[in-house]
Amino acid sequence: MELMRASGLPKPVRQANLAWSRQGVIRALHYHERGQDDLFCCLRGMVRVVVLDRDTDEVFTEDIGDDNPVAIYVPGTNAHGYEALTDCLFCYFVTEEYDAADPDEQGVPWNDPRVAHLWSTDAPILSARDTV
């Protein structure tokens, strides 16, 4: 299966990341003020991707992975995250390299009223970073 074709993307990809999550984990919403975009795909299992347009409060969600093998492109100024509906292996390509000294990451809580109803759980497993 083809995962990504650079000529089809609006910006060049600069880094690829993998995350393994257990069922029930929510990787809370974050966004990038400097405009890093993400391309999400689930390599194994199923995840629910949630995207919040911070300007309009419109939300988008789609379950992707084994049963729906698609990729989702997310402009970085939109808050985005995902929930592991099963144990999963999640891949995301990004248009900027991560800089630990100056990270371009701002957050929106997983239970923000604009998105709280979109998750399948109200008691997720959260990292320390995602509890705020």
C-alpha cells in the first residue's frame, strides 16, 4: 500500500514518526502556530482522528486503520489528535523537524467541550503531557 506521495502534498515532508498506543489512549489535541502540517496513517489497529478548526470551531473525525486504510492530511494550525480504538501502530509524517529547544506545540485539552463528545471513552489513558 502506498502511504505517501510527496508530489501530492502541499508541503514537503521533513520527518516521519511512529507511535505505539494501547486501546483507550488519547493523544490529546495539539497544534502548530508556525504551520507544521501532519499526515496521519494507522499502520496496525484502528484510531479515531479528531481535528478542530480553531477559527471556526468546526470539527472533523474519522476512524482510520485496518478497516479504513486511508491517510489524513491536517494543516498544522488546526488542533489534532487521536484515540486508540484498539492497540495500534500510528505513523505521522510532518512538514517540519521537531526542535526540542523550541517546540512548536500548543495544546487543547482532550475534554474541551468542542470535541469531548467525539471520543469513544470518557476515561482515557493519558500521558502527563496530555492531561493539561
